[in-house]
Amino acid sequence: MAWMEIIDSAVKIGLGALISSVATYLSLLRTHKHEIAVSQAAERGETRKAYLSERAAILKDIALKVEKCSSYLNVMQQALTKSPKTSDELLEMLRELTAAFNEAKEARSFCYLTGNKALGALLTHYLENMSLLTSHVKLSKGMLDISFLKTNTEARNAIKDQILDNLGRSFESLYA
């Protein structure tokens, strides 16, 4: 009987060890899956924050480019209306107008790259308005039509207001 008790004890100890090792393994699997899920959720949160931050920076850059372009155009138009210009002065203004035009084109590119087609279309209208102004300055040779400049400025400012309004809505939608 002593051998039976020894075998019985060995079987009980073996089964106990087997049961505890299986329970530990299952517990470890569950814990590991939970840790992976938590780390993936944290990573998604960080990725989303980085995306939102980058998107907000692009929208801010677009707004700054539009404001810079608009500010320059308003100053330039005031200078154009003050006195007749020499060909060198007109050439310098056309260079600066081209620089402003390129800023607006870059802002439009950002819009299309970020999928904001409505804002890109508004910037296209803004660029068309700038092209009209450029053509007028080139063709006028210093004899500028003040009524054209006034109408052009009003149209451009209306488009700019729409652009800034659209930018505001785009920014708000990031965090909605």
C-alpha cells in the first residue's frame, strides 16, 4: 500500500502542477492580448494627435499664405493708384505680384493635397482674380483704371472672406 500512496501522491502533485501551468499559460495569454490592445490604442491615439496637429499646421499655413498675399495686393493696389508709374516700378510690382501669386498657388496645392477641394476651388477663383489684376497692370503701362482696381479688390476680398470662412470650418471639423 505504501507504493500506492506514493503513486497516488505523485499523480495528485503532477495533475496539480499540470492544472496550474495550464491556468498560468491561459492567464498569460489573456494578459498579453490585453497589453497589445492597450498599446495599439495608445499608438492610434498618438497617430491621431500627430495627424490632427499636422493638418492644423497645414491649415494655418494656408491661412498665413492667403493673408500674406492679400496684404501685399492691398498695399500694391494703393501704390498703383497714387501716381503714374515708371516701367521699372511696374516691373518691380509685377515681380512682387508674381511672388504673391506663387504663395497663393502653394496654398491651393496644400488644399488639394489635404483633400479640401472646396477650398482649393476658392483659391483657384482667387488666383484668377489675381491674373486679371496682373494682366491689367501689364496692359495699362502706368495708366491704371481705378474703377477696375476697385472692383477687382472688392471681388478678391469677397473671395478671401469665403476662403477664411472655409478654413475656419475646416479647422473646427478637425476636432469635432
